[in-house]
Amino acid sequence: MNELNKLFSIISTFKLSATCEFTFECNIESIDEEKLKLLKKNKVNRLSIGVETFNPKFLNFLNRKHTKEEVIKKIQLAKNIGFNNINIDLIYALPNETLKDLEEDIDIFLSLDIEHISTYSLIIEPHTKLYIESCQNIDSELDFKMYELICDKLQRHGFNHYEISNFSRIGYESKHNLVYWNNLEYYGFGAGASGYINSKRYDNTRNIQKYLQGKFIDNIYDVSLNEQIENEFMLGFRKIKGINKNAFLKKYNFSITDFSQIKKLILENKLIYDNSNIYINPKYLYIENQILVDLIDEDYVSQIKNK
């Protein structure tokens, strides 16, 4: 608590607007009444909680220490203290998980009556603990069926599917994540944080001693126009509504529909253009990465200059 008090003292220099989203990320086991009241006192108005699953066997597999009952109790405590914007993270496609297991997790989530859910398919990466323990990714067809189940069930219960992995009640979309997905600028404070300002990206040192000595930034580099546009596509097409044509034109002084690769994907019906937004055809959302491969390493700058 001393560290949190010190942090809030430091960031009190910022004057928050009435519509500011102030998110605090935490795990269930670290939540208690004293901490929640401290967060509320310091104007935190959104909680993002790493639940991952409610199933005891999968909690054990993920080495998480909380129980379903504890999640229900702590969420209710947060509501009682006045938090009405709560996200939980849910992991699916766990080894040996069934569609029934996943549906039970979703049903418990829905019973919590909260505003946002972020869902992530478990990917077992090389050199991780799960990889070393010879865990295998589940069958891709089952993974797809799980994704379909999540999308269908959450949307039928009033959740807006606004980004590939994220669902919210209307008006509760994650503002800070939308900054990234809209490829907007942001500051990063603290050891290991990154920022993006004035077409420059920077990475702070991960060495806490260097950071305390005022040697904050390890790397800083210019983001070329070509890379900015590429990032615009990589991030913007994660959103279900995709990229707004007028916003793109205002940012780059070039129409998004004039790029050859965008035209090609529209003709192939992989992208849909509704005269306002361009977005990935819903039937291709699950294989979004395969579509975005066509947008990497293109010479966008030359197309702009030759227009």
C-alpha cells in the first residue's frame, strides 16, 4: 500500500478530465477492501482483472491461486465500493479444454454482470514454461469453434464485439486500448514502458537503478511514414469497424482506398468498404493475421508520391 500511495502522489500532477478512463490492472488475490477504497479515492474508475478461467483444473494448470467463489466475492466487493466499469481477462483453448468447459466459463462471466471481457486463445510459445513442459496447442478447428462460441454467446447477451478479442457493453469500450488500435500517440512512464510521440517510438530502460538515476530511455527511433501506415493497418484492422476513411485521409493526406493492396483485398472480399469504413469481412476475422500479411513490407510512400 505504501508503494501505491507513493505512485498516486507522483501522478497527482496530472489533471484528469471528467471523461478520463483510469484503469488499474490487478489479480483477484491482490484485491481487498482497503486497496479498492484507496483506488476509488484516487479516481481510478476502471478495473481490469486477470481471472483467466473459473475452472479449478485449469486454474491449477495456469498456476493461479484464486477460486471461482473468490472471484464472485471480490467482484461484488468492487461493485459495492462503486466500481461500475470492470473488465476480466479470460483465456481459452487450454489443453484438454472442451466447448462445454468454455461455455461454463462464459456463463459464470455473464452471471457477474460486468461491462467488459478480453478473451485470449492460449498460444504456447517456444522457451516458455508450458513449451518446456511439452504442452501442445489445441486443434485449430476446435480453437475456431471456441472463438465462434465466444462471439455468438456474448453478442446474444448484449455485448458489442468491437475488437477481435474484446467485447463490451455499449459505452464501455477500453479507451486506452483504442488509443493503440487507432495508432494514436501516447506516453509511457516507468521502467520498461514504451511511448509513441511525434512520430518517434521510445523504450524506457528495464534497469530500475538506471531509471532511478534519471537515465530513463534506452532506445528512441523515428517511425517512418511507411511504418506508420503499416502500423495503421496492423492495428486498425483489429477493430471490427476497421479504419475510418476520412480519419485516415486527415492523418496521411491520402485516401486509403487508393493503395493497391487495399484495392486488391476489397476485390477479393476479404476487406469490406461501406463508403465510410474499411474493415475485415467478418467471416475472415479468425484468420485476420493471414490477411494482414498482404499489407506488410509494401512501399506505401511511393504510391503516395506517385498519386
